[in-house]
Amino acid sequence: MRTPAGVSLRRVCDADRPFLERLHRSVRWDEFAATGWPDAAKIAFLASQFDLQQRSYAGAFPGADVWVVECEGGPIGQLRVDRSTPLHHLVDISLLPDWRSQGIGGALIRALQDDVRAGRAERLSLNVDRTNPDAHRLYQRLGFIETPPATPYPELSVEMVWPAPAQLNTAS
């Protein structure tokens, strides 16, 4: 998979767990600002949420590729993609706060879009939290469009696809 200059991917290993937990915490931390919980309680809760997320991903996407995103040898994020069917699914992409908004996530997603362009996939789909407008805007800029609700909780997340299926593409 093509990556931006200075950025590389490597398969996740067991030793990556502390980094992945810290990454998960960095992504979700602001959601808990209003709770008034002490930091130790937030850390414990987010650790349990990380465990649940990992089990959920493993159950729903057992064949997914999981990579640590690195820059100059240090971990900066993770990428999880299910390519077990012709309809590839971007399960999760996340970067540490200092590495966001620098074009890295967009470049990684464009590389996944290249799989579709090259005929290695029919389509790329993803789900985005409704509470994450930055990610939603990124996916829209990259040409993803919302599909009709297919998730059990459409009020929580939106499914998006690229390229748009003909019946959803309203541009003429």
C-alpha cells in the first residue's frame, strides 16, 4: 500500500497494545470532559471500551488487516481494513492528535481508493460517528457519500461509500 513520504505501515503485534490503548484514549478523551470523572476513572473506562472495541472488530471483521502507522520508526496511528470481500471496508483509522490534519489520513484513504481504481475492490465503505464532523468532512472531500441507514443505530453513525453506487449518485 502506498503511503505518504516518511510514513510506513507495519502489521500490529502484541507489543503494540499499550500504544493502541493510548491512541484509543486520545481519540475518545474529549468525549468525557463534561463527565467530571477523575482522570483515573476515565482511563479505566476507556481501557474497558478499548477491550470491547477490539473484541467487536475481531468478531465483525475477522479477516481485517491491522497496521500500525509509523513515521520515522515511531507509532503515530493505526489502520484497520477488511479486504476479505470485493466490498472493502475501512473499519478504523486513527492518528495521535499531533499527527492529525496533516494529510496523512487522507493519503492512506486515497491509497485504499487506489485498490478500487485498480480493480482489486468494487467499492470502499466506512462508518463514521455522527459526533466526528472532522472525519465526516474528510470523507466527503475524498468523494464518499452517505448511504441509506444500514446500521442498527443510524443516530450514532453514518455509513459512507466510495465510489458512489449509481442509484445513490445524484450528480448528472
